[in-house]
Amino acid sequence: MLDAYIIGIRRFIIRMSFAPCREFFIQIVFCVCPFSRYWNVVPLTYDKNGIVTEVPDAPYVLEEARINKIPVRKVENLPAEVTYPINKLLLTGDPVDMPHVEELMQQEFAGKLSICRSAPFFIETMPLGVGKDTSLEILLRAKGLTPANLMACGDGWNDLPMIRLAGMGVAMGNAQPPVKAAANYLTADNDHDGVGLAVEKFILNEET
């Protein structure tokens, strides 16, 4: 039996809030949004009700809404609209183009932002140093635990650092190939109780 907390899985989340720094807010408003328009990708962020974006009918904006079961609100100018602190800006676009866009972003915003793809059609931009692994390390220390006590389940590229950190890294059946390669165990996909099966096997099962 793995002595663990269940953390950071879509439908089983312990929320960890932080106050975004002013520098990140400025980068989002004045740098990333114009960059995304130039390279023809669609940025979105969130408010208390759901998704906020300039292009609500873009296919991968709709996919983000479907995944999280939240509504989409159209605005005319995203930087002008978002006057409140945000923790993340998500860029959406054609999977064929996104690797090149990510590479360009890594060059443009090196040392300023954390940038990673979470799906073939999503690029996440966050404050520098923010990631699932760093957040989990903070929580583990606060609970007096180590990564050996952690089981982490993931499917996207942005899950790789926490999969590698965890004593038991679990890849979902629908995970990207690098996530599967890094994981200790492969479970069922998101639509077939993959997380629940992993919890039963490694946390609830006294013999594991």
C-alpha cells in the first residue's frame, strides 16, 4: 500500500492558490497575447465563470470547454478585458503548428515564463518556475512527506515533471508517448476510470 495523497488530477484536485506577480501579469498582457495573434494561435484564460477569449468558436477553445465542462465568454480584446490577476494563459491551435510555436515561445520568453505543451493543441504559459512538480514539492514538504509518498497520474507533456518526481508515476491510457515512457505504471484512460483503478491498486490495496 502506497502512503500517498491524491493530488492534481483533473477531477480530484487539491487547489493550491498563489498571488501572481505583477511582472507575470505584464508579460501576459503586453507580450504573449500579441505574440499569439502574430502566429495565428488563439489565447484564452479564465474568470470565475469559465473561459474568456476573443475567438469562442475556435475548435480547440471549444475542446478546452468540453474537457472542463465550463462555458466560454467572448471578449473583443483579451488584454484589455483581463484586469484581474491570472495564473495561466492557454494558447490553442493546430497540432501541426504548435511544436514550432512552442519552440519560438521558448526562445522569445526564455527566463521570463514557464512554457510547455499540455496537449498537441495546447501551450500553457505560467510564471517562471511554476509547474506541477514544484507545486507538489511544496505541498509534500508542508505535509512532512517526500516524493516516495506520492502517486501522480497524468496524460500530457506538462505532467511529465510530476510523473518523474512521484514515487509512483502513473500514465493514463490516453497519455502522450513520453508520459507513458516515463511512468512506472500504465492505467486505463480518462474515460474508463483510470485514476480510480490506480488508487485502488496502489493506495487502497493493503497488499501493494
